[in-house]
Amino acid sequence: MEGILITFEGGEGAGKTTQAELFKNYLTEKGLSFFATREPGGTDFSEAVRALTKDIRYSNKSVISELMLFEAARADIVEKCVKPALAEGKVVIMDRFYDSTTVYQSFGRGLDRGMVEQLNMVAAQGLVPDLTVYLKISREEAFSRKGGADKNDAIEQSGDDFHERIRQGFDILAKENKDRFLVVDSTQSIADVFAQITSAFEEKYKNKQKGK
Ligand code: T5A
């Protein structure tokens, strides 16, 4: 069986990393082999690119440059790790994937959506997640959990209007992609959020085994 791609999406501090970590433990307990990574990141090259995207010294870089950085990081992790892991039948867990690019660089920064989505597909080699977990929470609540926006993070410092467009962007993508999006109210307890994720995953996994 071809592997399963599960992505975690949402604004900063929504709980993606927390849930991705729990999900790894859950897969280990179930005896399912997996590959887990984050975007941008996951390879030496992509981690170096990640540092560039966050570096406040370059926060005035062109928006197209920012887009290209995310796509460059993606192309490397997809080619070297994600595609091979899926081909080996593994569950692949990604803490952010191209829905973040559509939302941040198009809805957030204002780049043409068609162009962004075309580049997403090039970098992702046409992969489409089987399940996208969208952890939904207000920016205020998420940042209060994190203890405020990171002063040294170029994207977190992008302002309230930008982050409101991010929230709206994820809502739009969720409506447009109901077949793969699971929208979870991330103000619930960590355990309640997690229960909804495993239940959706089990459904997808069963269907995949049946070849649906
Ligand atoms: N970006 C990324 C783009 O602009 N374009 C792109 O194409 C891509 C891929 C990446 C940045 O790059 C941008 C988006 C981002 O700005 P990142 O570090 O991966 O940066 O993303 P962040 O969202 O900033 O990561 P965070 O670690 O800040 O947020 P998480 O992972 O969503 O949240 P998490 O799990 O660390 O939780 C935050 C806090 O909340 C608590 C946790 O314990 C933690 O303290 N928490 C809860 N508390 C109560 N109840 C719950 N249910 C909780 N869940 C978590």
C-alpha cells in the first residue's frame, strides 16, 4: 500500500507541533512506521533555508524571494524524504505543507494564488495530503499560549491584519477541500483535539487499505 500523508496546519501557536508529537507516539504504539518532518525544514538545506525565512535582518526581502525560499525548502524535503517514505508505505507527518504557502504568501502577502499554487505543485511533485488537520484558534489565544509573538521572527512580526488574513485563508482552504481537511477547534484540551485527529486518521487509513 502507498503511504499516507498527513499534514498539520494553522496559525502560529495553534498546537501543530504538540499534536504532531503525540501522533508520532500513537503511530509507534500502533506499530506503524512513519517519517515525520516540518516545513520549512527537515534536510540540512531546508533547515538552512528555514533560518533565512525567520531571520528578522531580512524581513524587508521581496515577497517573491520569500515564496521561493519556502518552495526551495519544500522541493528538497519532498524529493529526498517524503516521496521515498510514501513509496515505502510509511505514514508521513508534516508540520506544515503547501497550504501554509497558499495562505501566508498568497492570502497573507498578496501574491497571485494561481502562481503560488503552481509553484506548490512543482515543489511538492504533485503530492496531495490524504488528511490535513487544521487547528483553528484566534491569534490572541495562540500567542497568549506562546507568551507573545517572537520579536526575532520575521513572519510572526507581520502585524494583526496579516494574521487575520491567515485565519481567513485557512478557513477558505478548509471549505474548498472538505475531502481532506479536518477542522479542529484548538481551544479544546490537548487530549480532546488529539482524539479527533486519531479518529479521522483511522477512517482514512481504513479507506486507504480498501483502496478507496
Ligand atoms: N510559513 C511556513 C510560511 O509563511 N509559508 C510556508 O510555506 C511555510 C511552510 C514557520 C513559519 O513560517 C511560515 C509560517 C510560520 O510563521 P513554525 O515555527 O513552523 O514557523 O510555525 P509556528 O506555527 O510558529 O510553530 P509554533 O511552534 O509556534 O506553533 P505550533 O506548533 O502550532 O504550536 P505548539 O504545538 O508549539 O504549541 C504552542 C503552545 O501552546 C500549547 C503548547 O504546549 C505550547 O506551549 N498548547 C496548548 N495549550 C492548551 N491547550 C491546547 N490544546 C494546546 N495545544 C498546544
